[in-house]
Amino acid sequence: MKIVDYVGDNPTRLKVLVDVFLTGPYRITQRAAWPLSYCAEREPKLIIPHLKTILNYLKKPGIHDAVKRNTVRLLQFIEIPKRHQGQVADICFGYLQDPKEPVAIRAFSMTVLASIARQNPDLRQELAILIEDQLPFGSPAFVSRGRKVLKEIRPS
């Protein structure tokens, strides 16, 4: 939290944290992911200029689960620009469909996809079907998040 407090609302400091996240050795990248997600939660607009670079990094093969988890977590707190919504949806659908992904990554992906589906109603049906198919096999955390997202995306 000291790093998060240090970055605050300073775009220059956030850029340094993003650079460390993207270029650091494996352990440094892994450790920078957590404060980066909390910085995005506190100051969502600061992350937008770095979103393209972060999304490209997320597509790299073999990245650690902690990096995926914290990156998808930060996506929950920002309004994803239209130009990135397709890429984010592809990434999150990929994580959600993969039963080998940890529950937190899949749950955060559901939330991000629900957010995108608010602006793109065509995605609602696809997301609902995917969640419903996985509910019987999901952990309690997955089921809880899945029901919450289904309630949110289904028309009343």
C-alpha cells in the first residue's frame, strides 16, 4: 500500500510503476501487478494511457497467474474505451472458458465482461450461456460471482 500511496494521482509515478510491471524480471513484474491494480482502483483514469501496452502484455504466453489476476482485476475498475473493448472481451472470454484458470481470474473476467456487455448488449447472451454452462462445476466463489453477473445482465 506504500507504493499505491506513493503513486497517488501522479501520472508520472504511475508510468514508472507500469514500466516496472512491463519490463521487470519475472518476480518484479509479479510484485508490481498488485499495487498497479490498486492504483487503477483508486485513480481509474490514470491507467487509460497505458491500457494498450498492458493488454498486449497480457496476451504474452506463459505470464504468471498473479499478473493475469491483477491485470484483469484492474480492468474491473476502469471504463474500458470502445477501441479496446473487443480485445478485452476476447481475453476475458478466453480466461472464463478455460477451466484451468484460477477462480479469481475467471471471476474478475466475468465482471469485466458484464461491464462491457452493458454497452454491447449482443454480448449478454454469449456471456450468460457461458456462465450457465459452468455453474454446475464451479467453486462456491465462481457460482456466487456467476449468479451476480447473470442477475445483472439479464433484462428484468
